[in-house]
Amino acid sequence: MTSFEFPGKYYEVMRKDFRNLAAETEFLAAHASVGGRVLDLGCGTGANLRALGARGFPGVGVDRSGSFIDFARSAGGEGISYVHGSVEDFTTQERFDLVYSLFMTLNYLRRAQLRPVLRKIRELLLPGGHVVLEFGHLLNFVDSYQPHTVGHHRGDGVLITRLARQSIHPHTANWRNEETLLVREADGHVAMYDNFFDQAVLTGPEVRELLAEAGLTITAEYGGFHKEAAPGHGRGPLVFVATATATEATATTETATAAAKEAGTA
């Protein structure tokens, strides 16, 4: 369960303190064919899609936050479209050269939702396409746990003070983050927003098994978008690169070929 209904321009300010957009863009572009279409599941305010679009990769973004999607649409970007909705409910007949989900978006899903979403991701791939998925894992959650935190973020004349409370529910393996955002605009106007999200606490072996069950073969595993090794300690995410397994890819190709023959196009 998540609630991210605050102005997207504030998320853009905070995101710059947490993420390295240039590194993410290089990493993602390296796993897409020239001009290939991309799908961003949990696109937020569209920063990754805009960066990829500027490099010639058109695509689609999906996010459940209406505020973030409104910002993304207003920010423009060549060849980009957005869908306001949840990752688990998203459907399309289109297939993509690259499907990715960053910033631990898939941790927001309940475990019962994660399996069908991963199968959907595999089905959305073109033959030979790639998947890039970033997960938070058990050691990362444990190592970064602090009951209360205060953070300050500045940008575009805005000051954001983020007051966060973290709690762990061990019997459900759930991590809850409750935040209050105090925002001061350049003209002195002050606003307050409440934000919270739940995340499933997953282990590395659990994620690998889920990907295999979904018909995805892991081709690389990193601890970040500079292709650093997965950390032996807790801090840092796990970034997986995968393709459809050979049997799944073959089945997808055969289905597409059969459909083309039936339509008289092959």
C-alpha cells in the first residue's frame, strides 16, 4: 500500500538526493536496442523516461500517483506516453524491447501480487528483450533501519524537510515508512503533506526464485547502476538484468509467427 499524492515537483527535488539519473540512463540504454521502445513500471514523475527519450528511446510509463503522472505529462518528452494506474492492473497489447522497474517499486507489491506481475513483465518482452529490476532486500532494510529520521532537500528555490518514521512488522515481513513533508516555497509559502508506503521485505534468494518461476533468466546481477558488485553487507539494492527463458522466448516467437500467418502477414 502506498500514498504518493503530493506535487511531482517536490518529488523531483528529493529524487536528485537519492538517485543518479545519469548512471541509470547509461545502464538502461545499454540494455535496449537502438530506437527500441521501453516500458517503465512505477515511472514516478518520468525522469528516467525523459532521459531515455532524449537519447532516442520512446516509451510508456505507468504509475499509480495521479500527481506524479500529471507532472510527468506536463514535463513533456519526445515519444513518451503515460498511464495512470497500478502496475498490477496495467495491460497492453504492445511488446517492448526493454521493461524496467526502479527505486524498489516492486517491493511495494504484496507477495501475492508479485508473482503475476513478474509473469506479466516476461509476457511484455519482445523476443531478445531485456528486463531491469531493482529490489530492496532484507539486509538493505536491516542495515538502513532507523526508527525516526529527518532529512532536508533543496532545489529550484524549494526547501523540503522530511520527517520519517519507520516500523517493521516481522510476522508479515513488511516495512512501513510514514513521512511528513514540510515544504517552503521561494515566496515563503509553506505546505505540509503526509505520505506513507509499505514494502515487502524480500531476500536475494527469494527474488531469484521468483524471477525463475516467472520465466525470466538472470543474465547479470549488480549492487547499483555503475555495475558495482552486489554488496556483501546490507546497504545498497540488488539490480537484476534478465531475459525471457529460452523456452518462453521460443513460445512467444512461435505465437507471434502463428498470429502473423493467420493474418496473412507472414
